[in-house]
Amino acid sequence: MKINLSGPDITKKEIDAVVAVLKTRSLSLGPKLPAFEAKLAQYAEAKHAIAVNSGTSGLHLCVRSLGIKDDDEVITTPFSFVASANCILFERGRPVFVDIDPETLNIDYRKIEAAITARTKAILPVHIFGYPCRMDEILKIAEKHNLKVIEDACEAIGATFNGRKVGAMGDCGVFAFYPNKQITTGEGGMIVTNDDKIANMCRSMRNQGRDPSSAWLEHREMGFNYRISDINCALGIAQMERIDNILEKRSSVASMYKQRLESFKQLKLLARGGADISRSWFVYVVRLDKKFSREDRDIVIAKLRKLGIECGIYFPCIHLQPFCVKKFGYKRGDFPVAEGISDRTIALPFYNNLKEKDIDYVCENLKDIITKLT
Ligand SMILES: *Cc1c(COP(=O)(O)O)cnc(C)c1O
């Protein structure tokens, strides 16, 4: 018995789309790139979409296009994948962490203002596990203090807040398409923005700083090779054509987990959203009750793995990552809410075509292991 943590949902449609590109001469910078971008722009309700080779590259270009540099401060969350802080460090900026809300697991917007200093340039909220941040509050704070907002929507394609799609509510935002995300291009990412200037800078910087209107080898500025191939874009287009169905499937897997776990009091499940929130399901993360320790959680994970149930620790706090401790001297206790949650989370197997009998197997064993722990 082996149940994977995640798995892409690839149909014949995707395979045919990729093979069709391989039969052309345009493997990169061909017609699939603008077609994929147009699909995303429309879906995310954004004026521009710029495809890149990873979510991390996209976040880096957002930070750079906003002019964030040496010791500029960017307010963000410690409870995220490491890329959301690294993208600030790439430009020698400083991530300033603000603790999270224990219900939504997103940055606690009520604590943002206290972290603003004269050096603060931007806020980088992460819609963690696909749950949208309270963007109205965050945008209000940003406007009041003249700050930019970069949305890390890498886990949240399709999520809405107050009826608006996440991604381009702030100055710019990024989706990611690694195989464990809601839709995949193998590797890839997409910047979305309503700002012409940011869009132009990102387009140029992903392609070695070339000016789109100038000669091929004229480099207006230092850029990067963050291009994504037409092979990846074709895969992305085919996935986008099925996105409503994909998100529905994920939501129904989440509901099946909920049915089996919600009455089990030793576990807390992810918030499902309210009237103004619609979450996009990225992963299925449960957390042990407060009375359990990190060691208990690690025992549960080890036992599940022994039974062939793959699970993950989403996420270890960024400020406690060895390189962050070394660089900034963070310690346990600095962000107690994030740490307490991070110590007790378990990501369970979660993907579109996860079978009901596998969900039964995971839930029965999970409950059994926890019951025996107490
Ligand atoms: C996946 C992810 C990214 C970017 O990931 P890539 O692997 O570079 O595509 C960034 N932030 C968060 C929160 C993510 O989950």
C-alpha cells in the first residue's frame, strides 16, 4: 500500500498538447507563451500576465520591478514556503516577519502596522494553502503608509476574496505551477498585474533584460533567463482549460476528508471560508490539538509513513530555517503562533483523483494512531 502526498492530473489532452508543440519548430518563445498568458490574465481578472519558469522567479521579478533593494524592508509571513522570503533576500532586502492568525494561518493583518518602519517598502502576503488573505484590510494599510503589495498566490489560483480573484488585487502577484500545485506546467510560474510598467519590466527581465521592441541582442538592463518553454505553456493551457473541473475535484476530496475527520476532536481542520471567502484547495493539512507536542506530531508522521501513507510537514517556519537563524539570529519564541501551528501540522495525501477508499485508509489509520498516542 502506497498513497502519495500529491500527484498531477494529466489527461490525454495534456499529452497531445505537449506532443503537438514538439512537432513544431517553436519550442520556446512561440505562440503557446502569449496564449497561456492570455488565458491566465483573463482567469485572474488581470490586465497583464507574464509567464516565467517558476513561482520563485516570478516573485523575484516582482520584488525587483518594485525597486526593492539593499536593506529595504518587506513585511511578510514566517509560515510559508521559503521562496516567499527568499525573493526579498535575492535583492538584499529584509523580510520582516509578522505572526499569523491561528484561524486562517495567513499573516495577521492586525499586527502589520506595528511592524512598519521608515524603511518598509512593501507587504508580501501569502495566501497560504489557498486561503485568501484579508486583502481589503491589507490594501488599506498599504495605501495609508504608501507601501506596495505583492501577493504570493502560488498556492491559491482561483481563490476569491469579496468576489475578486487573488493575484492582482495588489500591485502584482504570482501563481506557481510545480506538479503539486492546483495546475501544473512541470515547472513554471505566472506574474499577474494591472500595472503596465511592472508588466514591461518583468517581461524584459525574464528575457535577459532585452527590450521587446529592440534588436534581439540589445540589453536595456541586467536581466535573467526566467523564460518558460512553449512545451510547458502548452501543458499549462490544457490544464487551464480544465481548471474549474480540477478545482471542483480538489474541493470534493477536501469534503471527503472533512466528513471523516471533523468529529474527531484531537484534530483541527483548515478553515473552509466564509461568505466573502472562497478557498482554492492546494493541500489538505490537519493539525493536532494543542495538548500534543512537535515530537508527538513527528511520531504520527513516522507511523503513517510506515503504513505507506506519504505525508508532509507544511510548513516549518521560515525564520527558524538554519540559514535564517544564522543570518538574522531568530530563535524559537519569536513568532509563537506560527511556531505552535507549524509544530503540529500534518499534510495528508491530497490530489484530484485520490480514491475514496484511500481517504478511508488514511483517516482510519490517522485516528487510530492519535488515539493510541493519548
Ligand atoms: C510553490 C510556492 C512558491 C513558488 O514555488 P516554485 O517551486 O518556485 O514554483 C512560492 N511561494 C509559495 C507559498 C509556494 O507554495
